[in-house]
Amino acid sequence: MGIETIIGLIVALILGAAAGFVLTRFVLKSNAKNAAENASQIRSDAEKQADIIKREARAEAKDAAYQLKQEAEREASERRKEIKVLENRLMQREENLDKRVEGLDAREHQISSLAGQVEKKDRDLSSSLSKAQEELIRIANMNENQARETLLELVKNDVTREAAAIIRESENQARNEADKKSREILSLAIQRVAADHAAEHTVSSVAIPSDDVKGRIIGKEGRNIRTFEQITGINLIIDDTPETVTVSSFDPVRREIGRITLENLIADGRIHPARIEEMYNKATKLVEREVKEAGEAAAFDTGIMDLHPELVKTLGRLRYRTSFGQNVLKHSLEVSFLAGVMASELGLNPIPAKRAGLLHDLGKAIDHDNDGSHAVIGADLARRFDEKPEIVHAIEAHHADVEPSTVLAVLIQAADAISAARPGARRESVESYIKRLEQLEGIANSHEGVEKTYAMQAGRELRVMVEPSRIDDDQAKVLAHDIAKQIESEMQYPGQVKVLVIRESRAEDVAK
């Protein structure tokens, strides 16, 4: 290859390089210009977007600020309302306090005035007593002891009048507050505890098919009747009453066993000592089972399931006991339900009330074997079998053998009186009824100033007519109280006796 060719190649390379350089520079300048234009366009778009975002942010900020302002104003309005209510309450309390202070001031002024009047009356009374003493000594020529006794009698009469006035005012206030509520509670208890009105009595006679059976019951030389009475512990009364044999015993359970034994012997027809003993053993087992079932049924009906077995057995014996013709077990159930209802109405626990009501006449089942009242006997029995002290106290206090000291004891007294006093619950013989009425009238007539006395409503109300010239209104109140207390201490009666003292006042004039 020649030099010219090499030089030509070199020149061509140089020209190509120069052309590439020029082309490359041109391309770079063109790209730079485009990039600058793009950057300017991007910056312009970014500024526009920023303006848009800024305007939106300002609008959102204004909305948020407006909402916050509205919420703050609403909260402020509610606070103002609450403050207004509190201010009104405070003002009302201040007004009430002012009124109370004014009332207390007036009361204090009234008390001070009354105290002054009392002191004045006390001084006047002392002065009057002194003058009366001097006058009595001067006129009646009494010695000092006689004058003192006369003055004490005068003072006693004055104090009696004042005490009667205080008693009447206190009783009226208590009656106004308690009468309505007590009536509601008693009415509700009586309505909820419905019971049969017919009284029951213990059957003590046995019907026989013919009078010939009486001879077989007596036996040869009285052998059968002696054996029967020795085994059963009861008395057989065989008289001229046609087709009837009477069974007599103070123990109601033993009398029931004897009655069943005699009925079974008559039905069997074989009456001799060995058969009597056999029938007696069967009747004893039958009655003991009935006694237990009756006690368990009574405990179940009242919802008291934790009684001692001996108490349940004793309770069942009341099935064969009556009081004034009223079955004692049914009476105990009725008292239990009444006491439970009244305790519930008073906001007390009804379970202890029902328990005490069920057990309150427990002593009547064993009073023929023990000395003392049935209330005390029943309380001792309940105490022996670990009954709670409040239950024991309610039992022994239900006839005021001890003074009632608990609400439960008073409830049992009230329930017992309601059950015994309802119409038809009890009955008594004509002789004892007349004797009780005469005793009531005699107690009232024994007091001074009593003119006439009338026993009303089968002895449940005593109306006492007094001489108006000897008994004033205050003394009439004291007289009613004294008669009631004397009746309580000297008589036994079902329910309660209302003593009503009546004093007649008359005013007369003549038209001419």
C-alpha cells in the first residue's frame, strides 16, 4: 500500500472524527435544549399543581377551623346551660335554707314564749297552792298533814287531767299516722290468707249398732271396760244415751287412739282383753303415723323444712287439739301465713315470721303434762330443740306472758288475734259466754263514776256510760285505759276487747 493511500486513510479518519465530533456536539446541544424545555415545562406544571394543592389545603383548613369553632360554641352553650341549672339549684337551696332558718327562728321564738308561759303558770300554780293551803288550814282548821293530803289529792287530779290530755294527743297523732297503713296491711293479709269459717270440734263419742254392744264392751263383771281403760288411759262413759258410747280424756291424742281402738273392736265384734290390747297397738301405730304426717305436711305447706323431728311430731299432735272449737293445727298454719304476709308488707324477712307463727301454739300439744301456760311451755320446748332466741321470744310473748320486745313478737300477737277473732273461727258454751259478758260488765261497773255498762258484739266491745258531772273528757280517757288494763290482767278471752267510754253533755234553756 502506498503512502498516498495511508495518508488518504488518515485524512479520511480525521475528517470522519471531525464530522462525528461536530455531529455529536450538535446532538448534545439539541438534547440539552430539549431537556431545558422539559425542565421548564415540569417546573411550570409543578408550580401549577402546588398552587392547586395550596388552595385545597387552605379550603380544608378553613372548613376544619369552622367546624372546630362550631363545636367549641356548642360546648360553650351546653356549659352555659349547665351552669345556669346549677345556679338555679343553688338559688333554690338558698331560698329553702332561708325559709328553714326563718321557721327555726319562729319555732325558737314560740318555744321561748311557751317556756315563759310555763314558768308563769308554774309560779301561778305555786302561788295558788300556797293560798289554797293557807285557806284550807284557816277554814277547815286542818293540821299540816291533813292539808298536805288534801293538796296532794288536788294535784293528783290536775296531773291526771294533764296526763290524759297528753295521752289523747299522742294517741291521736300515732293513730293518724299508723291507722291507715295498719288497715292496709291487715286487710291485705286477711284477703290473701283465706280460710274456712266453720269451727271444728273433737269427736268424743262412738256410735254403736245397738245397745246390746254396751254389755259386750263392759264385759263380765266389768272386765273388758277395766282392761280398755287401763291400756288406753282414757275413760269410757256408758250411759242411757241410745247407741252411743262417750270417750273422755284430757290428752287429745290418747283420746283419738281410744276412739279408733273402740271403733275397730266394735267393727271386729270380738271384744276381750287380748283383742283390746292388739287393737290398741294397731291404733297407736296408725295415730303416730298420722301425727308425723300431719306435722310434716304443716312444715311443707309453710316452707319450713329444717324443723327438729321432735318439733314436727309435737306439731302434728295439734291436729287432735281444739281451742274454743277451732282446730289448733289449722289455726297455727293460718297464723303462720298471716304473719308472713304482714312481715313482707313491712319489709321484713317473712321466713322467721312464718316459723314463729307455725310454732306459737306448740305448748298446747303437751300442756296437759306440764304446769304453766301453753306459751311458756311451747317456748321451753322450742328452746330445748335449739330454736333461735327471736323465735322462742315470739312464742312465749304471744299471750303477753312476757312483754314483747321485738317486731316479730308483736306480729305473732296480731296474727294470732286475727285468726282467733274472725267470724265463725271459735265458739264457746252459752254458760261461759254469759259468764264472760257478766265479768266484763262487772269490771267496768267497779270504777267510780260509771253509770251503766253494756257488752256488745259478743263481748268484743264494752260500752261504758259515765256520769258527766263526775267524769270529764280527760278522765274518760284515763278510765278507758284503766278498764282495758284490768280486763287484760283479770280475764282470758279470744281476740281483743274494745273499751268505749261515753260521756253525755247536755245544755238546756227555756224559751219564754
